[in-house]
Amino acid sequence: MDLDRATASELAADTAKMSVRVLCDLEELKPYLADWEGLAAAAAEPNAFYEAWMLMPALQRFGAGKALLLVLVFATDPARPETPLLCGFFPLERQRSFKGLPIRHLKLWRHLHCFLTTPLIRAGTARETLEALFGWLATDARSGALMEFTLIAGEGPCHQALVDHLHRSSRPHRSLECYTRALFRPAADADTYLSAALSGKHRRKIKHQEKQLAALGRIEYDALGPGDDIDARIEEFLKLEASSWKGREGTALASDEAQRSYFEAIVREAFRRGQLRMLALRLDGRPIAYKCDFLAGDGSFTFKIAFDESYARYSPGLLLELHNIQRLHAQSRTGWVDSCTHAENFMFNRLWLGRRTIESRVVSTGKAPGDLVIAMLPLLAWLSRKLLRRRASPEGPQ
Amino acid sequence: MSDVAKTRRSVLGAPSAPARGAGRPKMSIVVVEDPAALADYVPAWQELAGSAIEPNVFYEPWMLLPAIQAYAGERDLRFVFVQASDPADPSATPMLCGVFPLERKRRYHGLATALPLANIGLWKHPFCYLCTPLVRAEHAAECLAAFFDWLAAGSHGCSLMEFGFIAGDGPFWQLLSDHCERHLRPHHVSKSFLRALFQPRGDAETFLRAALQPGRLRELRRHERRLADAGPLEYSTLEPGHDVDAWIDEYLAVESISWKGRGGRALAGNPVDQAYFRTVAREGFGRGQLLMLALRSKGRTLAHKCNFLSGTGSFAFKIAFDEEFARHSPGVLLEIENIRWLHARPEIRWMDSCADAAHPMLDRLWSGRRTIQDVVVGTGGPLGDWFVAALPLLRHLKRKLFRRDPPRQRLEDSSE
């Protein structure tokens, strides 16, 4: 990693020339799959949702009918012009309106199951890559007045590179939303972690729930291993999720063919690549809680969780998360886990001590009326809040 | 949002009792306007500095109290202390949870013309390079909420509050942005930039190999040899038992012959600055929070560096080198010694350069960055909220208006 960073910075700082290629069609993307994989492995910041194996199936299923522009930024070393190095990948969606105003703009594409849109940028080349992106945004006929970084990490190397670019270019920009969500980072050991997160009384209560559950049958925490039958696990997970309130509301993965097949495709592929973590809590062999995480770089992302509601009073979801915390401490490779959850998620906010900042930021591309819109945004937001005051709760989101 | 989010309605079986502990603490505010009265708070304040969500050596009492003496002058300063008391035991001494050193100004300078809009902001004196307030990790959210309640009560008579020069990527900013988001407080990040941050990597050699190209490393070794030709080079560190005053004198002497001295910007050129530096360096030494490094040869000081330590962090305060040796980069050689020193102390996880954005030397040597930003919020009244919301548009219009007359504007810019 260190070496990669050093070579990349030498390459970019001295002689490399950045260029932008824009693709409109998935077929055109196929020749670049290997470059994309290489970029993900050398990215300044991991984002599983934007890796090829997770994004290609999503583009195929959820991208149809969307006006997508796939922007690839390459660095070309003049000494080796035939092998350009992919340094940035930005899947963008063209939009005709912004906050109800008829303003054409671009945003990082976010499908239903994408919980982070931090772009993949090669470590050590962030400054040049962003300069190339903004250079393209300012001149290409297909870009609009604004570029929206939809749901990016609000700290870390990519965000820093963006802050630096905005500072140096004095390009108008505005944060549309900025909040934190639960993040797991291991402590010295699981006991230290749990005693910091939960009161002794609460831990005793959870122990008691586990005991009561064990009185009903044999309980077992089970982690998916390399030789296991992945298709059976996928089936189990989908069934469990469909039996919950999500199934009743029609929002379970199994309720929709495209979503179901997306889940199957990415879970299988993650398993094959060793980027999947799947845990289950079983009662007499039957799963009563399930979770599915994807690994990327030194971190991982909580993708889906499900549990059997008929056992709700034993908190099976919480028991499984406690087990997960113990497992994560036993493995040395996990640097962090992003909960991918809502700012106000009760369980993760209590159980996980860290937070990660998530931000949506809109930047003017330099085209009219981008600068003016950015300047007016806070005032418009203030006015609309004043006019719709009754709808805004002083306690914030519930 | 992820469907994890949708499980908020108590599914997952998580019990819905309040998070931890029996009762919520009751927060109260004390505003101190007379600096002499601050002495009473020093022990609790110092203890808070060690339990804060983010260390900030510049706001520790031993660094801030001398600054008040030196730089408060006619400024309208006030110190807001946020305390927590246990509702079950109201007679117990309240626990200090936050210190906000504030300066009140009659005019707002965020636009080119100073507007007659009273505002209050974190106090930044000339030698304060970070204004992140000290907030206790335990009760941090309650502490900030109490501070905002105090802002809204309006006893300060200001419509704006400026959190200037705070860290833009640590727990305090997370707390502030969460608070503003949750309570729909209009806020505006009026400036945001990066400065160099040191974070160790494995060991010093790994760090240096990643930071410097092989050619540059060889060149620096050559410089070191050239310097050593004149006489043996000596890197030394101020240790307990050393004569701190001699080290302070040595620093001041090197600085006064550097470019800062020629520009009239050396500490020794100003008695107030010099006295402030002497006081905080001595005090920092006594507390084990001062780190001084020197590069010497044959009794001459080639480069000198002064850092302050605080918890798991540290802050680069001053650096100077003798320009006669400039072509052999004694300042960079001493920075490399600093990198070695820091790698030998794993308990120090970072050093803030306290430098400007795009520092020519440290940006190359240190690959880490930290975000520094100014955030302005309304104190709670309609005028302040309106102004914060309108500020970007006012700035935009001002720029547009000035652009009509570019030659004059350019002249004004260059004269500054």
C-alpha cells in the first residue's frame, strides 16, 4: 500500500497527463473491467458499492432507463503512452432538475441498495484526478451547472482531496446534508469494547435473554466459511427477510425479481472473492437472525440484516451483533465496519462507539447558473422552512 | 438509506430503555467575564483537557491564561463553562464538561465591509493555531446542546456565533454537524482548508521512504555530510533536568537571525510575544508537554524546533533555522529527526503542523492532512438565522458587483 502510494504520487506529480473518457453504455465499460478492479485495489478509500463486481450487476438491473455517464479519469505516463492508468471512476446520473428548479446537473449515481458513493480514486492521484474531473465538468456539453456528490464520506482522503480542490479553485459549493452514522472500530479487546458500549445491567439483561432462548432449543452462532453452500445461505436469508415486516410491506429483496437477482449475484460473487461475511444465529438449526456484510480494503460494510419476529423478545438481532463484535475483535484484519445505517438508528448507535460523517455536497461546475444557485441554496432552504414551519419538528428527525 | 435504518421501530428486539446510566445529568452554564476569576476553574479545566473528545493544547489553561494576559487588551472576552450536575445528588460538585473561550465583536467581518452585526466567536489570539473547544467525551452532546441553549437565551446580545478555526474532521465537528442537522440550525462553513498532519507509519524508515523519493533522501544525506564536514553534527532533544531557559534563549536567537527576524516577525522582536513564549515554554516543560529539538554543530545552532504535546496528539509550534546554512536544508534535517523522535513514541498518534494550507516543506514530508474550517451559526434569533442563510448570496453578489470594476479590485488585493 505504501509502495503503491509512493509510485502513484511520483507518477502523477511529475509527468503524467490526465485524460477523461466518458462512456454512456455498459458494453463500452467491459474492456475496462480489469482497470477498474486494479483501481479498487489501489483506491485512496475503499467503497465496495462502487467496485465493479457490485456496481456492474446494479447497472444492469437498476441502470436501465437512467441517463448515466460513466466518467473514467486516466493518467498517461509519456514514457509509456500505450498503458494509461485508471485513476478515477465516477458513475454519474444526469438530472433535469435540482430541488424543484429546472437546472440540469450531474450526481454520483445511487441505486436502491447503494449506501455510500465515495468515488474510487487511486491513492496519491486524488488532486490531479479531481482537477481532471472538474475540468471535464466545466467544458463538456453533457454536464450541467452543478455536480452533486450524493452520499460521500465526510472525512478521509477523498473528502480531503475535495476540500483541498474547492479551497484552491474557490469554486462555489455547499453541503446539502451532513450527519454521522454508526461505525465500528475495534478496541483492545471485545470485553473492553462491550463494557464501554453497554452498562453492566444491560449486558446482564442480554445474557439473560440468551439463556432464555437457549432454554427453547440448541442455539448456535454460525459464520459462513469457504467450503459452505452459498446458495443455501442466500435462500435462507431471503426467506427470513421475507417473513419479516419487510416482506409484509413488500420491501424485502424477495418481493422484487430484479432486487432478488441482484442480491444473489453480488453475494455469490463476494463469496467467490472472499469479500463476504455472513453470520446467522440458529435455534435448532433454523436461522432466527442473519446478517450480511461486504469487505473492502481494511474495512467492511453492513449490507443487510434480518431476524425472525416471533423471537423478538429475545433480541436475536442484538445477540447476533454482540457475537459479531466478539468475532471482529478475534480477527485482526478488520479496521472498521460501516453500519450503512440511518443517523438515528437506535441499536447501532448504542452498540457501536464510533461514528462516520456522511455528507451530500453540491459543487458548481462553473456553468451558469451554478454559482448563483449555490449562493442561494441556504436562503431558499431557510425560506422554505419558514413557510412550512409547522412541518419541521423542533426535535429533529424522529 | 439501508434497510438497517428502517428497523428503527423497535424491531431487532433492542430494548427501548434510555441508553446508559440512571438519570441524565443537569447541565448548567457559568459565564466568566473577569479573567482574574478564571483561576478557580483551573484544576477542573486542566482535568477536562485530558478527558476531552479532541485535544487542543492552545485551549488548555496553562497556554490560554498567559495569552489572556498578553493579548486580551481591550477585547471583550468571556469564558463559558458548561457543567453537569447529578440530579440525584445536587449538592455534589458539578463536573466541568466544556470550556468555550469567546470574543464578542460589534461588527461582523465575514464580508469585505464590516457590518454592524454583533457576533461572538471562539477566541483566536496571535499564537493560537486551533480553536476546537474542549468538550468532555462523556456528555459531549449534552454539553453542546447546553451551549446552544445559552446562545439562544441571548444574554450576549449577538445574533451570530462563529466556530472559527476548528478541526473539520474530528469528533467535535461530528458533534456540531449532528447538532445543527438535528435541530435544523442554519450553519455555514465559510472557509475550509487542509494543513499537514503527521501520522506514524510502522517505523521511521518506512515513513521516510514513502515520503521522500530516493533521490531526495540521498541529497539530504549529502547535505548532512557537508554540514558535518565543518564539525560533528549533534541532534539533541530537551530532556527533563535540562536548562529550559537556555533552550528558550537558543530558539529565540536562531529565530531572530532567520527570515522571520529580518521581516520583524521574530518573537524576540516583540517583548509581549517573547514573554508569552517564555511563559508557555517553561510551563509546558514543567508539565512534560514541551518538546524541543535542536541541530547543532561546533556550538552553533543550525535549526531549532518547538512542539507542544497534549494527550495522544501534538502540535508543531515554532521552527527556525540559520539561513547561512540554508542550502544544506538544516530545517528539513531537523524535521527528519522529529519524525524519528515521534516514531519512537507510539503514544503520540499525530502531530498537527499548525501550518498554512499548502506548506511547501511539511506538505511534502508529511502525507497526512487535517481539515481546518470556520463555521458560522445563528445564535437562535431570526436575524442571525436569516443572515447565516443569506451570507453565501451576499458574498456572491458582492463578488459580482466588484467584478464590474476589475482594475481597482486588483489593486486593492495586491496592496494587502
